[in-house]
Amino acid sequence: MKKMLGILLIQFFSFASIKVDGKSNVYVEKSNNGIDVINISTPSSKGISHSTFTDFNIGEKGAVINNSKNIARSRIAGLINGNKNIKEKRAKLALLDVTGVKESRLSGILEALSKDRLDVILSNPNGITLDGANFLNCYKIKI
């Protein structure tokens, strides 16, 4: 019984995970209330930020895409530090590319923290399951 409970807890906690793959300069932090903050990669001259992940799963708490170079207030995560990868201009498009071998599962809010409109593309060749997912402040979202 204890072993079964342990396995269920591991599966539950491993569900809400966003792990970078090291191929881009994206980094993930936790907000003060435990929400994942995705500090997207430095945008190209055309405003495209290409961030790569081995795992991309959002639990019920949600996650924030940080496209702000200054401290800003997220609706789901509160005050968030500026993204060090945003230098002169913010991204117009956040390409979130999953390179790992597992499908992604989105069960919470994905909020774009940006003064300007931000289009978001989430790509995973292994599949993406939307189970209660919501998108906040994402101008256009493509899965």
C-alpha cells in the first residue's frame, strides 16, 4: 500500500514540470506563490523567442511566460522579476518547443506576462493534451 501511494505521489508531482533542455537560454523559476515562471529565450531581430524544453507540463496552479524586462505583476503569480533574456525589445512570438520523448499536458492557466501582444506556439511531436487549460493574455495561441 505504501509503495502504491508513493508511486501515485511521484506521478502527481512529476506531472506539473517544465524542464529546459539546455539548447536555448530559457530558464524557469518559481514565483513567491509557487507558480512556474518561464523566462523565455532572447528574441531574434524579428521578435521570435525560441525556447526548448525536455518536459512541458502545466498543473492546475498554472504557469507564466515572462516577456517583461522589468518587474511586473502577473494575474496568477503576483510580482515577478524581469526576464534577464529580454534586452532591447520584447518578443512578439514565443515558440515553446518540446524536444523530449513525452507528451505534454496542460491543466491550468498559461499566462503571457507582456506589455505588448504575444503570440504563443507550443510544439510537441509526442502530443499535447489540454485538460482544463486556459490561456491568459496570449494574443494568438497555436498548439
